[in-house]
Amino acid sequence: MNRLRIAVLATMAVAPIALPPAALAQASCGNNGAGFDAWLANFKQQAVAQGVSPRTVAAALNGVTYDPNIVGTDRGQKVFGQSFFQFSDRMVANYRIQQGRALIQKNQALFNRIEQQFGVPGAVLVAFWGLETDFGAFMGDKPSLRSIATLAWDCRRAEMFRTQLMAALKIIDRGDLTPQTMRGPWAGELGQFQFLPDHYLNYGVDEDGDGRIDLIRSAPDALASAANYIKALGWQRGQPWLEEVRLPPNLPWDQTDLSTKLPRAQWARFGVVRANGSALPSDNLPASVLLPMGRLGPAFLAYPNFNVFTEWNNSLTYATSAAYLATRVTGAPAFNRGQGKAIPILSQAQVVELQRLLNARGHHVGRVDGITGAATRQAVKVEQIRLGLPADSYPTPELLAALRAGR
């Protein structure tokens, strides 16, 4: 599911650059296969200059060709526009919850050892493991070097993928994988947690002690490497990440969303209680009220460790679903859906229209793409406050109609 992170990164990409034929020989990128071979020959020299052995460079890149289908897939990626209900209903499936628990129980010593070393609980690891590849069952089967090299030549995100291509060569040179075993999805992610090659190179751990880091075939290596990466993202040992809560009807809605962090004691004073009705601890642990479907849907307290989920994948829908799945693995019940089917969900086209209207009012929501990211949610909150609507940062038909009318 790191491919979702790739897709989100794609929304920030510049438009392809058109180059005249005479310039292709010296071109730094291209929009088709013309010039690819010359560029790749130059990249091989750069790799050797960076310390990759000539033997590895030849074994990995000789015969690698440009794949227009990869570019077509990249160009055709849809933005991540599903609602939290739509995505979590599909991805936080009972079989993933049950299989995650069973894997922890079966490999308890391994998970205990990893948690002792990195501080990351098994439930968090199996949540990412399940969402990314169904616990290693679906890792992709495309030749990764061909995919990465194609995207490293394509002008859309050339520099990003050149970093990945160099990292992939270093992984091979280190002896972790061979060019033949380096296979994955279309954008070149690798292994049971769909690591980008530079993450593989920098955070990989040889947990099974066989002398190499194999995130494709070794579950212990994959799990420990994921924990190492999560720790690097700022995971705080022994701290919670997400907790379902119940909210009072008079909650100051403008205090909700991830942009506001208050001590848990303050949320308790506002009347927020745990999902079972018991009181929150009256302490200073910072938390945000997260309303993925607005004030009429489920409510969560997101703690500092939740930031790791949004760093892993900056789609709030994915991050919330992964964090929620981890709580289910620990034994938490299914969340309360609130008003459920009565909660309005804007279509992707409607979100695009809303973003354009928000930009016209002087907001900066980033790329107009139909994805309700942090910048769009913040702009929605500002407009809700201005219009006297409950400021829960959730886009609604009521808000869209008001902006259409020029209010």
C-alpha cells in the first residue's frame, strides 16, 4: 500500500517536459523511450562512481528496457478519494484482524524480541503488514529494476526514482537480493511491507541472522525492518496511538482535527469519554479529536504515535484505517458508526469543485484533485467558522452549496 504514498506524491509532480529530437542525446529525462538507453548508460557510470561494483551494475542494468506500460499506469493513477467508511469497511476485514492476532500468537517470541528492541507493538506491525501485502501474500511480480529505471527516466518524478534506482543497485551490491528476485508492484516498492528501495537500504534489519536482509522472503527481516523504520518515524514506546471516544453534543467543534492537540485532561473537561462511557485519565498526554466522517460519525482520540501512521502514508483515510486495524488486533471492538448511512459523502467531483471554490476564496488547498487532505480540511474549517456551521473540518453538501451561492 505504499503505492498509495506513491500516488499521493504523484499529485505534487510537475508536468512532463517536451524535448526536441536533437536534444534527446543529452536529455536528462524524457516522455517516451527515445533517449532512455543513452541516459541509462550515463547512470551506470554514476552508480560506479558512487561505489557500486561494475559487476553489479552490469548484472542489474544491462538489458533493462523502457516500459511504456509503467508510465501509462503512473499517468492513470487515481487520487485516493475513498471515504473512511468505504476504505475501512473493505480493508479492516475480519480475516485480517483474525490473521493478525494468529500471527502474533504463533510467533510470540519474535514479536516480543522486536518490541523489546524497537518499542513497536506487534499489533501495529501486523496492521501495516496486512494492509500492505496481506501478510506477504501479494507483493507484486513486475521486474523492479525495469519499473524504477523507466520512472527514473520519465520526467514526471525523475529525481525521486533515480534515488530509488541507486538504492536498488546498492541493495543488490550488498548481497541482499539479486536482480531476478527484485520484483514487486509497478512503482518498484519491495517486500512484505512495500518499502521503497532507499527505505530498504537504510532501515533494513537482518533479524533472522543469515547474513543478508531479505524483505521479500524473510518475515523476521521484514517485521524487524518495519519496526526499525517506524521507530525512526518517531514511535514512542509504551504509548497509545488511537482510541475511540464518545463526544458531547456541545463540544467546541473548532477544537477538533489533528491540527489541535490538547491534554487528555482538557478533553475530559469538555465531556469526552471513552467508547464504553468510562472517564478519560485526567493527565497531560496530548491528543487530538479525529473525526474522519465529521461530527456525525465515529470519533477517536489520536495520540502522538498516530503521527507515525500519517508519516507512513499521508492519506488520512489510510492512516486512520491502519491505526484502527491495529486497535482491533489488540481486542478493541468495532467503532460506533454514529449516524452511519445518513452521513453525507461528497463525490470526488464535488470535492474538486469545493477545492476550486476554496481556492477562489483565498485558501491554498494544494493540488485540486478531489482528495480531502490536511490543507483542504483546514480550509473547510475556516469556512465553517465563517458561515456559522459546526467546524468539524468535514466537507458537506451544505458547505458546498453555501460556497456555490457566494455566501
